[in-house]
Amino acid sequence: MPKRKIVIEPDPILRKKSSLIENVDDQVRKLMDDMLLTMYEAPGIGLAAVQVGILRRVIVIDISKDDQKKKPIFLVNPKITHKSKKTSVYEEGCLSLPGHFAEIERPSECHVNYIDYNGREKLLKADGLLATCLQHEIDHLNGILFIDYLSKLKKDMIIKKLIKHKKEINKIIL
Ligand code: ZN
């Protein structure tokens, strides 16, 4: 099962907190491989395990451009240890909220402690797009979506459209 199905909002699982991984074993590596493939095919630049229905603290990210060599980053149990006071704004999208984008302000730099693909502890100091992407994906592990930073009105409007979109998809399948 290399490619996995992406969970679309609204879905209660996207609001749950993911649990820590105790040991990076072959099963976890298989999950990371599958997630990377799913993300590349979508296509997207970041994916959290909860987005494929697995409530574990695993994310994959690759912000390399199409014409560059792929540079996947696998993060297990990522934890933000530092956020800058300086902020930046990016127009964010999400594979679980297809077709919706919004400008979100976040700290422009962050440091993240994590365990890598081989089970080694690492520290990543990120800025720019990578910093935003890390914060977006780590939010997923805590049940937070980027629309949570918007006004209630905007958020409700997006969720309404997503519900309509889901119903249309179901109609086609039936
Ligand atoms: Zn997302």
C-alpha cells in the first residue's frame, strides 16, 4: 500500500492529537516512505501522518523545486524549541483542504528537535518557507489546521465549501 488516501476536512480525526513514536522501526519507515510518495503524487510540500489517517507524530517535507533534486526531510516526534519574534506571511494551502488558500502569519524562524529516518536525534534551524511548512505540519500533529488562524466567518465559509465538495465527490462515486 505505497500510496495512501488523504483525509479531507471536515473529518474529526484531523482534530485529534497524534501520539509519540517510541521507536523508529521498519513499520515507521514504511509509513514515512508511503507518506512521501503520497505527498509527491498529490502534489504537496508537506504531509503529517494524521492526514493519511495515522495518529502518530510523523511528518514528511520536501520544499525543493520541481527542477531540483528531491530533498525529503523525515521528522519523527518533531518539537519546536525556539520561535523567532519576527514573523512572516505566506499564502498557505493544505492537502486536507483542497482548493483553499489563505495568508497566514507565523514566526519567520524556528528550531525543531526531531528523530530522523535512521532513529538519530537532530536539530533543524529553519527560516523562510521551511519554517512555515514545519509549523504548519507540527500543527497537524496537535489537531490544528491553518484555517484556525482565520476569522470564524472565513473559516466557516471554507468548511461549508469543503462539505459541498465532499458531497459532490460522493455523488460521482455513487
Ligand atoms: Zn496541511
